[in-house]
Amino acid sequence: MALEDGPRKQEDPNTNYVAGVETSKLGVTNGGIGDSGVMKELLVKQEEKTKELEERLKQLTQEWSKEKRELQKELEGAKEAHKRDLTIWDERQVRVEGEKRQLSEQYKNLLDKVAALKERMGEKLKADAVSLYWSRGHIPS
């Protein structure tokens, strides 16, 4: 007893089927299950489709490989550019830090000079004030 997959539709005795598929839907006419011409035609069509798919797969694989190589080249270029940029920024940082140390030292020296000048001016003003005081005190009024 054969198992059935569900209710079977009424088949037209004038319609031919190959592997359960109506041959007219496969593009095959005037043939039957026992017709080797139909089977050969189906095999030829299947082989043609397989070749088409294999060719398309080969084409897509080649395109993907080409794109992959191009992206790898772009990535290498970007890495090199990034490395150059980092080198430039490192050199700039070293130069700027050196300039900062130099300017900081100059600023400190200027502050020291200003402090010394301020101290000398303060001492001179005090001396002038004392001198003025004594000169006023000794001048006859």
C-alpha cells in the first residue's frame, strides 16, 4: 500500500507527466514518461542551467576577489597615510613641547628680571625719599 501526500487531483489522461510535473509546464510537449527524448531534453536543459549557474558563480567569485583586492589596497593606503599623519603629529608635538619649554623658561627669566627691577626701583625710590627729606630739612625756610 503506497502512502499518499494528500488528496490527489484528477489527472487528464491526455496530459503527460515527468517526475510528477506536467510536461507542458516544463516546456516539453508531445512526450511521455517513457519518452527518452523528453528526458534527454530535460537533462540538456538542466545541464545548460547548471552551466549558466556555474558560470555566474565563477563570475561573481572573480568580481568578489577583485573587489577584495581593491579594498585591501585601499586599506593598506589608508594605513600608510595614517602612519604618516601620526609621524607628522608626533614631530609637531615634540617641536611644540620644545618651544613651550623654551617660552616657559623665557617667561620665568622675564619675571625674575621684573622682580629684580621692581626691587631696585623700590630701593631707589626709598633712597630718593630719604634724600628729599634730608634736603628739605636742611634747606633754610
